[in-house]
Amino acid sequence: MTETNGTTETRVPVTVLTGFLGSGKTTLLNRILTEQHGKRIAVIENEFGEIGVDQELVINAEEEVFEMNNGCICCTVRGDLIRILGNLMKRKDKFDYIMVETTGLADPGPVAQTFFVDEEMQSKVALDGVVTLVDAKHIWQHIDTSDEAKEQVAFADVILLNKTDLVPPEELDKLEARIKAMNSAARIYRTRDAVVDLDRVLNLGGFNLDRALEVDPKFLEPEYPFEWAGVYELGEGQYEFALQPGPDETMNAALLPLEDSSPESLEAVKMDAALAFSDDEFDLDCGEFFAPGKQLWQLKLGGRAVRFAVRITQPGAYALFTEHKPVEFQAELRDAGSALTPVVQHEYKPDHEHDDEVTSVGINVAGDLDDKKLNAWLGNLLQTKGTDIFRMKGVLSIKNNPNRFVFQGVHMLFDGRPDRLWGMEPRHNSLIFIGRNLNRAELNEEFRKCLA
């Protein structure tokens, strides 16, 4: 509990830590976790890509770290984020602060939005602020072309202009002026290696909602992982959901029971639908059936007209949530061949999309590495592909070395150092590359050649 304006705040404060790829978020997080500040902190991390290495890069600490892989917290009121926060609240006596570190490709707006549009979260946690790190060396390559980089600056309460040792003072002045033009209300601090007084990033006193609404007037209009929902009154029996070829090879859908067929009942299950859409999908081929429940069904079209059976065992009102608008697939829920008209229907604000050119390549390989082969490969990779590699990081096992070797890189800059002893932990190599024009097969093949 914290004191706010003379009153006791019983909600747990949350800081959202954001910044473009390689800006220094993990470095700052390590500093926060190891400083003697007397706070017990739970950490939620999100990584872009199929291999999550951030948790291994976070220094061992008493704090708990929760990791979400191959996802994007920034998309929608995320079901997985809500789940983790909900589970944390069941043992809130174990910690007194929460930090959410987003992927470097995240727009922090929808992350912050989670704490305002979900009533249960509002009653338990309070968004203390958004802290954005800016890579003073490389941000110029992204600030004019990346919407995410701009939004990370625009939504920040505090901005850390990091890596100041890599650029001359006049460039820092120019960059700070540019950032102030984008967000004049944020407090800006210049840092090296993310060294900052923790009082400047924790206990900020609250996220500036008014400024968020100025940046995005639709800030409180949540994004969802579905674009449409229709309410139907269904009796016991079997129905048919028919789709024609559309813009995608699959269509995700969920069917949830309602109290009644009113708009209020549809509104009441919206979060259940968001949770269902954040879960693993269950693949269905043409002719297979699905049933009501908190299950996400991935309907496989394959470029052809398809039909799926829908089984109802309990008569009543049901809400069909679909990933895309039905009109895009000429989709219809049918009874005895006749299309049913929904009693209520609603279109939702869809997820934003990331730059499709930005991809990730993860490598997870057992065995020890030959340090000379590794150095030669990394040197050549940075020289020839460095401009396309936004971010790389990982944990490596070097032959005859009892310590883990951790590294991080941004474009052509590389920083690697010995870490803790492997001990009883199985030796392994886990690394990830994030960037443009990445060749998955080539990266995997060349890395394996470095094995001893």
C-alpha cells in the first residue's frame, strides 16, 4: 500500500517499461531488481519471437519473473496479461510492485489501456506510469519510419535518453529537442547504461490519462482480437457455419453462452471472448464440429468454401465472435440451410498490425561452442547484416568455460560478457535475432557450424 495525497492507496502500482529494440530495457530492469530499494517486485516480460531469452538475461533476484513468449502485449486488452495479473493478485502479499516490460515493437498505448478498460484490474492495480527508454545512437533510424517508436515516446511519462556515451553532445541536444516536440510533458533524463535514480522511474504518482487521450482520442476504446460478434437464439440441435474463401486461409471463432440475447449480455462476455482468443486455438477442418465454451476454434479454409457443424445441447442465447467480419468470408450461421439473422451484432476495433517486414529468428541448440568460430561468424554477420539486425541477444555455452556467456546487440554494436556459473543447469544456447530480411535457414546453419 502507498500513501497518495494523504489517503492510503490499496491498489498495487504498475510501471510499464517500454522502448524500441535495444534501447536498454533489460539493463534498466536488472538495475531495478538489484538495487537496495526495499521493494518486492513482480516482473512480467513479453518477447517478440518464438524463443524467449529475456528471462535468462535478467539477473538472479528474489523477485518473480513471468514471461510471455511469441506474443505481443500491445495488441488488445490481452487475455494472457489479464490472466497473469489476476493470478498475481491472489498472492499480493508476496510483492508490492509490478513491472511490465514490453517487447521493443510494442505500442504502449493499448498496454496502458488494459488498466482502464478492465474493471477488475482497475480495482486491484494502478498504472503508476510509462517509462520509455530511447537509444540515442540508433533511434534516428526508426523514429521517422516506425509508428511504434513514435508511440513509445508519445505515451511516456518519463523518457530515458540512454547510451549517451555513444553520441556527441550536439546530437543529444538535437535528439532531446525532437523528443520534446513529440512529448513536451514527459520528464527527460540522459543516461548511460540505464543508470538512473530509481525515484525518477518508480512511484511517479499515476499515468497521465488526459495526455493519453490527446495523443489518441480513442485511447479508451479497446482493441480486440476479434472484429465482430453476433447474438443468436438457438434451440437444441445441430447448425451449420458456412464460409467462402476470404482474405486469410483460416478464421478464428468462439461461441459463448449468454444470459439472454440483450446487448448488455453481449457486453458482459466480451472479456471472456478476449481471454478465449488469447488461448491456444483448436484446429478444425471442413465438416468437423465445434461447440459453445471458452475455446478458440481455428476454422481452416484452404482457399475453398467450407462448412462446419455447430452442436447445441442447451437451448438459449449464444454469442458468435469471429476474427474477421463475416462479410469478408460471406460467413453465415445456418439452420436447415437457411441463414440465421443475429438478434444483436457488433463490430469491434481490431488489433493494430506490426510491420510485416520485421520478423524474428530464434535458435535453441544444445552443445558447446568453439569461441574462435563463434567470433568469426558474429564478426562477419555484424559487418554484412548489421543494418538489418535491429536486435540480437542470447545465452551461449562456450567450450571449457564454466560460466554462461550472455550477449546483446543492436545493429553493428555487440556487448558480451561472462555470466553466472552453469552449475546444475543443462548447458545450452538460446538466442534470438529481430530485424528485416532475416534468413532463418542460413542463420541456423551458420550458427551450428560454430559448435565445437
